[in-house]
Amino acid sequence: MNALEIRDLTKHYGDFSLDHLNLTLPQGCIMGLVGENGAGKSTTIKLILNVISRDGGTVTLLGKDNREELKLTKQDIGVVLDEVGISACLTARQLGKIMKDIYRNWDQAAFDGFLTRLAVPRDKKFKEFSRGMKMKLGIAAALSHHAKLLILDEATSGLDPVVRDEVMDIFSEFTRDENHSILISSHIVSDLEKICDYIAFLHKGKLLLCEEKDRMKEEYGVLHCTTQEADAIPADAVIGRKVSAYGCELLVKRDRVPGNPSFSPVDIEQLFIIMAKEEN
Amino acid sequence: MKGLLRKDFYLLWNYCRLFIILVLGFLVLSAFAGSGDNAFLVYYPCILGSAMSINLLAYDEAEHWCAYCDTLPVTRRQFVTGKYLMSLICAGIVFLLSAAASAFRLSLNGGFDGADFVDQLAVLATISPLPAALCLPLMFKYGTQKGRIAFFVVIGVFCASTVFLDVPELTGVSLPMILLPLMSLAIFAASWLLSVRFYQKREI
């Protein structure tokens, strides 16, 4: 069973359209949703959670249509939003009590464990937290009810590198269970590159690419060559190029380049930027 | 639902303490309001009591709790119902305290009259749920910033009406007074259904 299946999902706002989005997140995997501001990442997440109405398409969450008994399905989903959304006057201890009354499977011991591990104070008000601390409390809450699917909207932004690394470890641990999956959107592509099995590029409401990360790395490569050598490479092999005084840097589809040149591994961020620019 | 109410009680305690003190202050003043020319003092605590859920909703929206709630296993109908329940609880408590203050005031003003007291209760019970009933649907439809305008209108109308609403003259009103609170509750129920409908369609 797939944790998430999106088919032809469409949503039109004034001058923005999410255009027939198709995504599949298999169970046990992590998918990174990459895109610039306004690309449609948050809209996609809202549509997945059926918070906003769609104009077309279907969303299947943990095997069920997201319009049917979503309240029950949400018992198995943990979500962390960009703004977190916890009331400013609440403490972590109070949040635990509230969540205990909301989630059937709320695990107070697990919540306490995450608070300790992430060094989140129990009796400090949310409004007194730093942004990173707020995010950590949101993550602790999302992980403490035995969710099968985590949906994270820019959940790592605002965290310092050390904490971000720690949080990434927690996400990786979460998906050791083959029934657990994560959909994570982020601007910080290096984070996604570290933990994701699948990467989806979203640009201006259109899906540019959705592929297994390893396959993406096998499929695309960077070729350093002279301008004359670059001109000899078939146009359909070249995704993008950067010319400098020292030569040419080509982003290419490896199997379309003749001969057996030596490729440098592709950088996901670079790939996204070039694909987005090409699209523009 | 229990979790939502628990959260609202935490918020009430943290954000609305000044409100609570204000209500208590008005209740004390209304208990000593004299012969009853001060309809404003007598009925205003009920308006404040009912307004607490309006405040809670405003905080929820400003702190992005509404959006967060959409990610939890809570339906929008439950979210709206939670706010109406909070409104009933707050209005109910203020109603009981106002009733006690009214009984005290009537005893103080030369003897307790049962009919007078029942009339007072009927008016208090009528007023208590109305501010929330009138404002919440607009807040759920247009957001709390725009919805608050409705609250100021309610306050304005209330203040203006206290000029005409003379407390002791209620004695002997021929209309069965019990109908007024029932009508008010019917408006409250209709308001709840409308809010559920509005909020289910709203895109946050």
C-alpha cells in the first residue's frame, strides 16, 4: 500500500494553478517536496489534508480517500506546519494533556522522551520559545501518537544546523519501520538530499520531476569540459549549462552523452535551479 | 472535543483574567445598583461573559491554532461546537452570578419580589447567549478581524437599548417571559448551525 497517492490534483487560485499534480509516496519512504516560494507546496499539503477544496483529482491517504472519514485517518498522521500553530500561552506539559484528549493513541511517555531528547522545556510558554524550539515542540507532538505518516511543511526551517541534524536523525529513525512514511517540504535542499528516498520538484504549480533520489543521481551528471567539447554534445542531453573563464559546466542526462566521459555527481539543488530556469 | 475545551480553558485562564475581573466588578456594582435605573450594570456582565468565546476564537486565529486544528483528528464541526460550548459555559456561569447579584439587589431594595426576580432571570437568560450567537457566524465566515465589527455593533445596540430598558418596569409584563430565553436559545442553535456551515466552507 502507498502512504500517499495523488492523482491529477488541481486547484486554481486567482493567478496560481496547481496543475494536474501526480505523486506517489510508497510506505516506508521519505519524499521531499522542493519548490520556491509560491510553487504550491503548502497548497498541496492543504489539499492532502482536505483543508481547502480541490478543483479536480483525488488524494488517497493511507489507502483511504481523503474525503472519507478523514478524522479517523488523521489519527495516523502527524503534521508540522511552518507556523506550528500551538497557542502562545500553552506549555509543553499542557499541550501533552490536550493531545491526550485528542489522539486515541497518544503516548505520553514517547512525548516526554522527545521533549527530553530535543531539550524542550516543559513549563515554559510557547511564546517564549525560539523559532527552533517551537518547531521542535511541534515535531515532538507530531511524533507522539504512533503516526504512520508524517507531513512536514518547512519543518526544518529556523533550526540551527546541529538541531536540524538531530531532527533529521529522528525522521530517519521514524522510517525504519516499513509502515512509516514522510512527506517533507523544504527550501533547504541539502536536508532533503540527506534523508529522502524520493524528490519531487514543484515549480509554479507544476511538477517538474518526481523520482527516486538515487535514480536521479544515476540519471543526471555534471560534465566539466571546454566550450568546444560542450558544443559537440547533443542538445537533448543537456539540461543546463554554466560557462566561465575556466570552461564549461554542463548538467546532462548521462545516457544521452556519447562516449564514456567522466561525470561529477549531480547536486539536487543545482538540478532544481536549472530545471526551474529552463521552465521559465 | 474534550481536548479543545481543555485548550480553551487554558487560554481563558491566561488571556481572559482581566475580563473575568471586569465581569466580577460589574457584578458587584450591579448587586448595589440601587432601585434599578442601571440596566447597563445589570446586564453588561452577561454581554462580557458571552464575549469570552469571541475572544478565544480571535486568539486561535491570530496564533494559527485554527490551521493547526485542521491537521488534528478534529472536524470543523467539532471546532465550532467547542466554541459554542465554551460560550454556553461562560454565559451560564455569568448568568448564575448575575442571578445571585439580582436577588441580592432586589432584597436590598425593599423586599424581594418573586415575580420581579423571575422577570430579571428571563431577561438575563435572554441576553446571555445573544452576543456570541450574533457574532460567531460572521467571525467563522469572514475571520475574526471583520467579525469583531459585529461585536462592536452588538455592544453599541446593547448600550443604546439600556437607555430604554428600565429594570423594575419589567414587573407585570404580560408576555410569557419564559418565551424570551427560549427564543434566544433558538437563535443560538441556529447560529451554531450557520457557523458550522460557514466554517466548513472557509479556506484558511
